[in-house]
Amino acid sequence: MKVEFIFVGTELLLGNIVNTNAFYLSNVCSSLGFVCYNQSVVGDNRERILETIEMSAKRSDIIILNGGLGPTEDDMTKECVCEYLNIKMNMDEDTKKAIEAYFEKKNMPLCDSNYKQALKPEGSMLLKNNNGTAPGFIIEKDGKIFILLPGPPIELENMTKDYVIPYLKTKSDGVINSVTVKMCGVCESEVENRLKDMIDRQTNPTIATYCKEGEVHVRVTAKAEDEKSANKLLRPIVKEIKSRFGVNVYSTDDEATLESSVVDLLVANNLTVTTVESCTGGLLAGRLINVPGVSEVFKEGRITYSNKSKRKTLGIKKRIIAEHTAVSAEVAELMVKGASAFNKADVIVSVTGLAGPSSDSTNIPVGRVYIGCGVKGNVKVEEYNFAGNREKVRANAVTSALFMMRRCILEYLSESVNG
């Protein structure tokens, strides 16, 4: 069955808010085996909403409308659907009482317009909203299914989990399962080239590559009668991809990030970490600190942005910087060693580079970055040359630093076991 999405709200068209609901609903429907046919965004305008509903109903079996269920005049999704289907709305007394109780609990004034949300389309299935005042609705008519959901993400997601997913499962003729193989240290074109033979002969499962910030994700998707059968189709394909890319693969967990995989590695092996940053200005430490539980392993993060700070904080000699410049392999290595003098972390990572937008008197090219990583005193330094603006250079430097950390830790652990 084909599913189509209509997202209602002028704020979406103007870019005032990010449409995270589109990502969420598409994932839900595709995982249940539905064909996600089209997405539309329409402003708070009766004629345009009606036109979009009519167009969607001609080509799709299920139309999910999101937003426009509020109490104000420009909230008109429910009214437009009822007008299109030529059905009436009646006051639902239970919803009316729930709205009154909600406002009383919040100690907020209740306006007559709030009762608009208690109007229920005739013949519809009401979806209770346990996080707000706007209920959702499922309407089946003339072989089409209309699902109306509130706009706020927390309301949408909970309502979808409680009511929409169980309902849609009764309409699905199979499931679609996906596994995302996440990797770093290779570009998208290289990944696609190394998987070309698998991509060329794909039927079910299918393989698709996606470029992220400094990463490449390979999504493997299988359709089958049930989840067990889909997973059986996925396993050999995922295993082959992982074997081809080895250490470049850091996770196949949808919830995992590169930084969380690094922190998990540190925690599992009782290793502490310290960062010393120049051009990234604390972004690397920030990515690590975003991970819950990092306090077990993160000791310190220092920003040694200026040459003076590198000399004073890390003890790097003035003549070294003069001879090699601050953006050099020598300085990246000494940043690690200098940090180890005041901080006895097991893993120390340094970043120094030129993010731009223009070069300086050293004539070092914009995007040149050196990353140093020391694990238990064994220091390695790598040179990187990133393209793009200042923001992109810094973001890619952080991703590369995280991936280098992971590789160096794995190498250390491997040597410890074998040595």
C-alpha cells in the first residue's frame, strides 16, 4: 500500500522550524512495509490544503496529515479533511472533559476556541493525546485511510507508538527492515566502487550509500513476510560489507554515533582520555561530552589556540613553532606529549590546523590539519587536507580525530592481546 504525507503549517514553509516529523513518520511507515510515495508541505490555507488532500487521495491509499489540529483559526486540517470527505463533526464529551481537566491542572484560562479540538469527525477512530490537548483521528472512507496527527513531536511520536503503529500493522502485508553500516575513513565514491558488484546484482535486500559529515553510511534494506525472515536476508549482506571495510566500520546500531562508539570503547577497557585542541576550539571535547556516561573516562579538555598558549600550557618551545609552524606534525605530536606532562590520561588527542577562510603568512593551505593520538605513550600523527568553509573543516577535523582515536585504541588493544 502507498502512504503519502501532508505536513501542514506555514512555519514549515518559511523554515521557522525543522520538519523532524517527516523523518520520524517516514521511518515508521517504511519499516512496516509501506511504500512512502510522496511528502507535501502546505501552509495554513484552506484552498491549498484541500487541493493537496485531493491530489494525495488520487494516488495513495493512506494519507497521513500532520499539524493544524490546534485551537486557532489557522488550524484547519481536520475541517479540510471533513469537507473533502463530506462528513460532519460532533462534540466528543470525553475529549471536552479531558481538555477542561488539562487546563485546570495547568492553572491556565480555558477559551471557547479550545473546545474546537474536541470536535470529532463522524465515523472516525479517536486517538487520545496524553501529552497535549489535540486528539488524533483515523478515518476510513471510500477505500482510503486518513490519519490526522498533532504537530508537536512529543505528541506525534507517543500517539504514533500507542495507536498508529498497531493500526498500520493490521494493514501491512509485510515488513521492511534495515541495517545501517556506519563507517569513517573512506569517501562515498570509494565505498560505492568497492560495493559495485553487490549493488549491481541487488534485488532484495537493496543497498544504498549516504554521505554524512565525515562519514559514509550504507543502508541495507530487506522486505519479507515477517521480521525474522527480513533479518535472515540482511545478515549475509551486512556481514560481507563489514568484512570488506574492516576497521572503517564503527557500528551497525541505528542509535550509535561515532563519539558514543569511542566512549563505549574507552569505558569497556577502563581507559581515560584528554583532549588538547587548537583549530577545533573545543568541538572535539564537546562531541565526547555529549555522550552519557563519559564522565567515567573524560579527564580534561584544553583549548591551546594561540602559539603563546601552546608554549605556556604545553611547554612547546618557541623555536619549534618558528621552525615548523603551529600547523605541523611536530607540533601535533608535542601537544600530545605536553598534555601528558600535566595529565596522566591513557589516551590523549591533539588537533592543530588552519580552518580558514584564508591562509596566513606561513602559506599553509586552508584545510590542512594535523591530528595526534597517544595511547599509553605511543604517539601517532596524521595529516589531513579538508575542503570546504571554516565550519566544514573544523567539523571534519573532529570526526577524523574521533575515528583516529578509535583506530589507535583498537590497535593498542590488539597489540596488548597479541604481545
